[in-house]
Amino acid sequence: MAKVFQATHVGKVRYNNEDSLTVIEPETYAVADGMGGASAGEIASQMLVETVKNFLSRTPQPWDENILAQAILLANDKILNTARRHEEYHGMGTTATVLSLDGQTAHFAHVGDSRLYLLRENFFKQMTEDHSYVETLVRRGELTAEEARVHPMKNVLTQAVGAMANLSIDKANFPVERGDIFLLCTDGLTNMVEDELILKILKTAENPADALIEAALDAGGRDNVSVIVAGVD
């Protein structure tokens, strides 16, 4: 059984929160960071989490990474169709990071630059790969990770739910161990807070979700920020 903390905040600069998150029983979690003009990003991220939740409620368990990817594909179709019908939503899209734990195995599906991290004792690792222009440059060796954090095109995504018909979804699974801690978050956290501080908060904070939000706000809060922290007993 996982102990779960969740929190979201508009930040100190934005006027609306385009992030969405949801906790789905049993032990399934999703975060989404919307993009688009006016309220379109907010609508896209809400459609993502609602579609995932509704799809899983009709799907027999266990929900492996292929099931999670199917849910994201369904959301992709719905967001694309909504944007086609409503001109004011043209160009909207969202990231999607979805994790499901079945006791022995962690399954995830992922699009965009929201992230899934695993903390196992002193091992802290980003389990997802950002679908972004700067991350492509990092993988090619043309940018360092430090340069990528401040690059003017760091928010340009190469994959987003609702932005393209032929969506590429990363999906995988790995074994779960007692004491594991999982962090799902939008880039409002990771663009503002270094991994070292994130790790310290996950290890020490009584409510790590609230503490991570506070750290992002203390660093400037330039974006919406959302986190889910789930610990395996």
C-alpha cells in the first residue's frame, strides 16, 4: 500500500493553473501540464486526467504500461477532436505522466516533459525521458544538462498529447521494492528546484508534496507546479 501526498499551485507569475493531477484507486497516479492559448492548456490537461480515469474505470486490472498508453492515446484523440471543433482551442496540448503500481511492479506511460522519479534508499533517478528540443540536444552531446536548464527553448516539446495524430508514447515497467518513493511532477518543480534539494525534501519532509511546492515558490514560482509523492510500505 502506498502513502500518497499530492499538491498543485498556480505559482507566482501565472494567472491560471494549466496543470492537472489525479490519484486513481488502486495505486495509480497521473500528472499533466497543459499548453495553449487562453484556457486551452487547462482544458487539455483536465481532459487528459479525466480520460485516463474514465478509461481505467472501465478496464479490468491490472493496468500495465500498455493499458496506460491506450488511455493516453484515447485522450490524444479527444483533445485533437475538441481542438478541431473549437477554433479557440487550436494548438492546445498537454504532457502526460501516468504510473500504476500492482504490488510487485511499477508500470508507466509518458509523453512530454513532466517527470517520474524513483527514490530507492540513496538511489534517486529520473525514470522518464523528456520529450523536448533541449533534451534532444543533451542526448546528442550538444548541450550540458546545466545549459539545458536555462536554454531559451527549454519549453519546446517534441511530443505532446493532443498536438499530433501520430503520438509516440514512452512506456516501461520495473520491479517495486518496499520503501520505494515515487515522485510525479510537472516542470514547474524541476525547472525551479535542483535534484539535490528534491531528494532532501523527499527524505525528510513530513508532507513532501507541500514542501516541494514551497521550494518551487521560494525559487521564484515562475510556472504552475504539481506533484504527487507515493511511498511503498
